Amino acid sequence: MKKNIEVEIMGPLNKKEFTSLNKFMKRDAKFLGERDRFTLMYFKNKIPKYIGEIKGEKVDLRLRISNKKAEIVLKYGLFGYVNKREEIIIPIELSKFDEAIRFLKYLGWTKTVVYATKTYMYKYKNTELVITDIKDFGYSYEIEIMVNSEKDVSRTENELFKIIKDLNLRKYTKEGFDKQCNDINNTKELQIDFKEESFSRIKNKFKKFF
């Protein structure tokens, strides 16, 4: 059976790099569009103060809305700034987003961190490169190729490293990546436990996505 394995490298951008990379991509790549995304990132037992607390966790479960289209997303594999994970996406109706929250709640998944992004997507060479404005948390890029076999992962990863070197982009350091995750996860107003409260507070804050 074929798998969808996401081979991905992520890195930080400052404001100047964000602007300049977008300008370069608009000239030299195929523009795929813009994406406004709202994400509920789930944590099984507790929201970690330090991302290293869950370094062995392979299940990355999310509910998200991208340009008014909702989906349940499961990424399976170890999470980091260089990823090789199987990705399963199940589309749902936007009107059933609250129902999906209850569905996961009854399965024991209630603790989430909410974040929003504005992303510019490009087809560059044989990759998808996205440039992201993370609301209140700066800028980043992701470059990825989807493969169907584990044997293609190493070759694909090397190909991505060559491209980011040619573009003069940095990948996250472990410290930089951990800090980005920790800053978002430890922002109290973005934390919600559906065992204790409803979705209405967060929905009102991010109503443009609905």
C-alpha cells in the first residue's frame, strides 16, 4: 500500500527575508495561491511547557481550516525542523467543525493550542515551498516533497538541503525551533481544554476563518 510521506525542512525568516523570498518566488516560481489557516494542535496528556517533553511522541493530531475548508489531519512520525512523516488528511464540512471537536473529545483528545497563519504557496522546481506569517510569532518557510516509499526519503531530503543552500536559506537550529514551539504553546490565551470550556471563546477570536 502506498503511503503519503511528507519530507520537509523548515526554517526561520526575518521580515526582510520574508519580503525578499516572496519577491524572488513570484518572479522565479509558480505561484499556487494564498492560504489563511486556523489550526487546533492537539496534545494527548498536557500542553508541554518545553517541546522536548514530547520528543518521542509520533502522533501529531490537528483540526484545521484552510481557506474555509476544514479537515482532520494526522501526521505520524517524529516532529522536528526536518520531518519525514506519514500524513493522513480527512476533509470534513466546515459546519461540522464543532462536531469534530466533540468527536475527538470523546476519544480523550481535549487539550489544544490555537494558532493562525497567512501563507504564500509556490511550486519551486519539484518542491512545494511555502512562506508563512505566523500571527504574532514572526515568519518562517517550509519546503517539502511528498514521496510514496521510505526508500526515497534520504535522497529527497538531500535534494531539499541542496535547494535551501542554493536559496541561501537557514534551517531551524534545534534551539530556534524549540523556542518557536515553546513561545506558541506557552501563550495562555491560545490554550484551550475542551473538557473545561466550549469552542465559542476561540471561535469569536478567530471568526474570520469560519
